[in-house]
Amino acid sequence: MPSTRVWGRLLGVGAAVVQTVEFDEDEQVLVASVRVRACDRYCCGICRRRCPGYDTGQGRRRWRALDLGTVRAFVEADAPRVSCTEHGVVVAWVPWARHGAGHTRAFDDTIAWLATTTSKTTLRTLMRIAWPTVGAIVTRVRADIDAGIDRFAGLRRIGIDEISYKKNHKYLTIVVDHDTGRLVWAAAGNDKATLQQFFELLGPARCTELTHVSADAAAWIARVVAHYCPDAVRCADPFHVVKWATDALDQVRRQTWNALRRQPGGSGWDRRGRRASTGQAQTLKRARWALWKNPENLTERQHHRLAWIAKTEPRLHRAYLLKEGLRHVFAVSGQEGKQALQRWLSWAARSRIPEFVKLGRTIRVELEAIHASLDHGLSNALIESTNTKIRLLTRIAFGFKHPEALISLALLALGGYRPTLPDRTHT
Ligand SMILES: [Zn+2]
């Protein structure tokens, strides 16, 4: 093989011609001058159609390529502009990079693969790249993958959820496929207009094919779903229903704790001069994890703390049992679950705990949707695990400039079409 073709293969420039390769002593980088073959020249960078040339653009340009050994490498070439009838004046197509990218396709693909498989620090150190650039790369790799696939094909049963992704109350609305477990769509925002975008993309024909839609009880979700797919069965997401109970329990816990703190000996000053609970209030504060955890995961000590609550704070303990009772409803599901829910509702109504009386009312309003979810057994675990995984990704995505980058990363990682490493057809 002639040496220029060996270089072309190493740098991943496809069918382009490597003219010279030089080592830049000042910058300590390898620079390969490359020329696009005559038959590939003057094609639109977006649609690849052959177009008349427009001008020389900004002259020579460099694209970062994968390192060769330990040396950073760049591809350098002319980047003329062409005039496309559809896309206007755009930079001409090059075989080694995506349109508008400053990195080669092989470099992009490697970054996208690493972003979904390894830690931020590993990626940044290994690839010597700034984090916002990673955000731009995952966005274009995702767009490229999306051009060749149909994420909405065969959707029948979907789950809709909102996930907070920044501390200052920013939200993503996500859609998952209950049958494949894939994340199919996500967008920034949690309102009617955001969710409408999804159904508009899905189109009227596919909307009618949806048989089940699970979601939390947010009114804006219910309204949009009712408008676009009136025939689909709306199911209440068990994950959210149980969370309502956990929230109600937490309110009762706070009231109990505050009451204990106000009692003589209930609070004092700590060594740094801050107000701190003492005595029973302190014991209760330490017991809060025991209240939130599922009983099967309790440690020995947490069991003791629960027993202590049962003895000293019967009202709080009843609230705890109510929360557990509701969790049980979804654990058994089906007809048995419906009966258990009926018993739970009368128990909550008689509980004399306002938070649970109120929760009982909310559940009665949503009863049809909750029954539907008990009947159809839509997997609670799926929404919950997607929720958790996206939450983890938001930590990695911290530092990306646009929410679009987080969405792209989430779709690459959880959408079922994972990025692949370049040139791995023969493993
Ligand atoms: Zn074009």
C-alpha cells in the first residue's frame, strides 16, 4: 500500500487524498494536508448534492483527528463554499467530518461512545477535550443517528414523565416505550406546549395506534393526552402515586418533629451555636431514613428506630403504615391490588391525619387511571429506572451549554441506538 493511503487509513479521511504529513514542532502536533477527490468536490455539506462553487470560504481549515499514538493529529484542507439550491451558500462536503464539525467523524464517534460508557474525568483526560465541546459532539452524533432510524416506530404503550435537571427548577419532559424499555423522546420544559411537540412529531396516524399512556397526574399531561389520543387508556404511574404517600408521610414527620422540639428539652444549642434538636426530637430526626426506606431494606438499627416510633409516636407510625399500605397495593396489582386499594381508601379516610385524608381524595379523583395501571401492569420499574439513569446523566451533562446536549446524551445512552466505535466492523 502506498504510504499516502496508509496515512489516509490512519487518519480516517475516507477516500480523500493525503498530500503531505508534517510534524509541527512548535505545537507538537501532526498535521496532514488532505485533498478531496475531484469527483467528491463541490457537493453541498448538508445534502451532498453536487452544486456550483461559490468561493474559497475561510481558506484552509483544520479538523482534529484521533491521536496517533500519543501525538495529537489534525487534518488540514481547503474548505470552499458551494451554492446549493436548497440550502443556500454552505461549506462543501468533506468525507472525513460531519457538516459544521471541527473534529473528524472518527473522533466524534469515539467521544460519543466514551460519553455513554465512561466517566467525565476519564473522557476529558484521555481525549484532551473541553467539556462543552463534548456536548456539541454528542448533539451532532445523535442527529446523525436519528437521520437513519425511526425512534417512534411501533409505539403502542408509552410512559410520560417530567424530570428536574437543574437545581433552579428546570425540567425535561420524557417519553419512554413500555414495550422496549427505550427512551424515545425528550425535550426541555414541562408544560402543554412541550408535550404537544411530541404528539405533533408522532403524527395523527401513529397517535391512534397508542393503546396505553402512563403518566403522573399532572393536569397538563392529562389534557394533552386526551386531545391527541382520546382512545388510549390513561394509566397513573405507580411510581408517582407512591411518591405522594411518601411526601404526605414526610409532612407528618416534620409536624411531629417540630412539636417535639418545642417541648422542654426538645432543642438546644450545638457547639457552633446553632439550634439543634435534642432528646426525643433528635431521636426522631435520626429515624427519618427508617421511615422512607422500603421495609425489606431496613438495617437492624432502623428496625429499632421504627419500633421506637411505634411506641412513642403512634400517629406518625400510622402515617408510616399508610405509606407502606399504598406501596403494597402496587406490589400485588391486578384485582387483588384494586381490592387492597379500596381498603386503603377507607383506612385513609378514617385516619384522622389530614395529609392522608387529602391524599385519599386525590387518589379517588385519579381512581380510573390508577385502576387502569393495576389492570395493565405497566412496569413501574421502567419509569423509575429511566428516571434514575437520566438523573445520573444530568450530573455528567453538567457543564454542557444547552439542554439539547443532555437530551442527546440521554437518547444515545438510553434510546436503544448506542453510538459505536469507528472501524469496529471486524472485531
Ligand atoms: Zn444542499
